[in-house]
Amino acid sequence: MILAYASCIGSATLAAIVGYKLIPHFDIVPATESLKDIPEMIFRLDIPPLMPVLSALVLSFMLGLSIIWTKSDKIEGALYEFQNIVFVMVKRFLLPILPLFIATNFSVLAYEGALASRLPVFFAILIVTVLCHITWMTILYSSAGIYSRKNPWSVLKYYGPVVLTALGTQSSAASLGVAIEQTKKSPALRSDIRDFAIPLFGNIHFVGSILDVVFLSLAVSQLLYGTMPGLEKMLIFIPLLGIFAIAAPGLPGGTLITSLGLIHAVLGIDEAGTALMISIFALLDSFGTTHNITSDGALTLILSSYVDKHEQALPAEDKLE
């Protein structure tokens, strides 16, 4: 889990550095004037959150640690049941209406007259994030090869079908089964570590999605407000986002949906900004999901080599035991 968290923080940091350097050169001008006014809504239903985002985060930590320390099996089981309830609601309610929500946002942009002027920005965001995905995946596999002293291509070359599945489904959970089968063909991975690590990383290592969220946060802020969040906010946002991503479901848009409250609370992006982020994220999610599931092989290679090195360091009698 520490390895996955460190990887997520690294990719988010890369996205932030690239964003601060490149986004000012996108020639983004907030188009607030000369836009057609949206007609007033017939009615509006505001549902306030039960508690602030940071309060929920602290509460979840306190509950998790308390359950571990007290070994409260009943409460732990109840929380797992609640998790299943949330996942069912996401699958059966949120995901089916998400395409309609995205289409509506683009319709609003088209009605205002902002879509044509912002399309080049959207494509620039897409190109830069894809290049960032390739860069971070190269860093991960190169690091894994250096640490393990094995050719990382002996793992990466089996990920072709996994990449196609991830691009088509935009779901790490849907791609996980293919990843498990494909990585069995790699001789560089220990079978016991592989069978444990690939499913684990497939559910907590959303490194590509985090990269997309961080870069989108900077780009949307510049697009709507004419300025990006300060570095001090980003230094708080990235570590918290890494925690949120580990807990996110491996569903299309799961990492972004999970972190919407955090984006609003820490970065100050309002409802219009988060709606635009969701719309643009739909264009990026295929590549982010591919990054998520493919980079698991690099972490598994590191973990396999770590176990091998520590087994070699053990005395012979300890190995026999």
C-alpha cells in the first residue's frame, strides 16, 4: 500500500509541475463576457452534504484505526456492508446518468458559445496528460528494472490485451481479470507475489486517474477563474488526494467522483468547475485507466524483487522454517 501511495503522489507531483509550467502557455482566456446567458432554471434542489469533506476524512481514519485496535468484527462487517451499498448505488444510479450529465454540460457550453473557443484547450489538455501518462509509466518501469535488475519489458509486453480492455471499458475493475491472466505469462514475477499484488494494486493504485485529476484541477481553474490554485493548496491537496484514490472504486470516473468534495474544499473549485472537470475527465479516463492497470506490473516487479532479496538475506534455518 505504501508503494502504491508513493507512486500516486509521484504522478500527481509530475502533473502539478507540468501543469504549472505549461498551462500558462495554453493561451487560456476566461470567456465570461460575450457569452449568451443561460435561462433561469424552473426549480433547483440543493442537497447539502452530511458533513464537510475533511471531517469525513478524519472520521474515517479514526474509525479505521479504532476498529483495528479494538478488533471490532461486527462494526467492521457493517462498514463493509455499507461499502457494498455505496458501490451498488454508484453502479446502478450514478454511472447510468453520467453520460447524460456530461452531454448536458457540453450542451450548456455550446449554448453559451464557449465550446468552439475551448475545444483547442480540451485537446491540449488531452495531449499533455497522455504524454504525462507515458512519462510516469516509463519512470515506473525503468525504476522497477533498475531495482530488480530484470528487463521490465518481460512484464510490460504481456499487457497488450489489458490495454485494449482498459481503453474500451474505462474501468480498472473490468480490466483486472485480464491483467491477472496476462501477468501469469511473465517469468519475471513470482507467482505468489503476483497473485497477491496484481488484485491489490488493481483496487488501490489509481496512479493515472490521480494524474488526470491534478492536471484538470489546474487547467479548469485557469479556464474558469483566470488563475491556478496556489502551491500551498496543492501541497495539501496531493497527499489527501492520494488517500482518497486508494479508497476509490475501480469504476469509470470513480477517482474523480470520490474526490469532488476534496476538490471543492481544498482548491475552491465550485460546482461549475467540477461539472466541467467531469465532462473533460470523460475524454481522459480511457488513458488514465490504462495507466492505472498497466503500471501495476511495475510495482509487482519491484515487490517480487524485494521479497527475493530479503529471502536471500535470511539464514538457511529460517528459510526451512
